[in-house]
Amino acid sequence: AWFDLAFVYVAQKKYDEAKKLLDFNVDYHTKKNQIDDLWNDYLNLSGVFIPLKKYTEAKKYIDLGLKIAQKLNSES
């Protein structure tokens, strides 16, 4: 549900609010060792930085997400 709200914030160009929710997700999934959700959190975080043209930051999160997805042999 936090992701859904973060998506709304991105659509409204409220990137700081979206990032706060996604940072919460990353922290939560890290603490709970829910790696299968963590890679998606990172990809969603990249979506906060792309519209801001902060491509280096976006790539950092894309790379983190990709690394985890590959480790999990995720097909999506």
C-alpha cells in the first residue's frame, strides 16, 4: 500500500513524499530480510529520481534492484 501512495505522490510530482515512503519500505524490508520485496523497492526509488533528472542516483537504485533480482533469479 505504501508503494501505491508513493506512486500517487510521483504522479503529483511530490517526490520528497514519495521518497519518504519508499525509504520506509526499504528499511522495513531490510529489517525483515524480505529480499524479494527489496529489489522492487529499489526500482521504485529510481522512479523518484528519473523525473528529477538525477540519473546517477536513479542508476544506483536500478543497479541495486537488478543485483538482487538476479540473485533471486527473478523473471520479472
